[in-house]
Amino acid sequence: MLSGVDGGRAHSARGRGYRGEVADEQWAGVGPAGGTQTANGRVVSSYPGEKFGLPESGPRSVPGMGRRFGALFVDWILCAFIASALLHSQYWALAIFAAETYILTVLTGTTIGKRLFGLRVARLDGRPVGAGWGLVRTLLLLAVVPPLVYDRDRRGLHDKAANTIVVRM
């Protein structure tokens, strides 16, 4: 817990938090990817996607989780509607969702919900997602927990496994 910043040095609040003292960190400047580098050599990004060379805002920037959940909601509702209308059963919604996510992500890098929210899935190396990585990403997405565990760059475990990141279009 930071109690103050003095001359570029951040001081921790002593006696509070984790069973004792937390060491002070001194900021050593800008890291190699543009983030802030601490005295112990760890680089902390200023914003999500910075370490991948993505912009802070606008096209190709990392969107907030609200947009991602909104896109997921639209995709799920659409698949549930298709399952009800065509197959007269909600039980097929998950299979239709899996097919929609896999096929559209592999072919276009986006789903219908992502397209409406201005998002797309991109590989970190710039290549298309591809059939193999698209399958890995979709299967982990269906497992529910991997997308809920994400890092500072808002990449879920399913994105990390497939070497992808969701960006704005």
C-alpha cells in the first residue's frame, strides 16, 4: 500500500497489509518496451498491450472487459435464439456458440458480437489465428474459467495458450 511518493521513490506504508513490512521500490526509469522499470528490473506496463507494441487507445489497442463481455453476451444470445428457432431446444446453444466462435474466429478473426463491438482476435506475430490455434482458443473459452483468469494486458488463459490478443478494430 503506497503512502506517498517522494522524489521518484515510492514508499510503502509500514505495519499495514501483509504480515509485516513490505519493501520499498525505487523506480529506475523507462523499460525496454516503454513501461516503467523498477529497481529490481521488473517492467510494469503503463497500459494494457504496451509490452506488445500496441497503442494506448484507438484501433489495435486493447479494449476494456466491458466490451469483451458485451460481445460475448451478444454471441450467446444470438446462438440461443438460433437454437430455439431452428432446433426448438436451448440445449444446442452451446454447440452453436462453439461452432460460431471457432469458424468465424479462424476465418475472419471476429465473431458477430465482436464485430458489433468493434473487436477482433489477433495473433501476436501478426499472422491469422489459424485452425489449430482457433480450436485451442475456442475449447478453452468453452471451459469458462480460462477467460476469467487474465493478466495486466487483459489476455485470458485462452488467449495466452493460442498466442492471441483481443484488440479494437
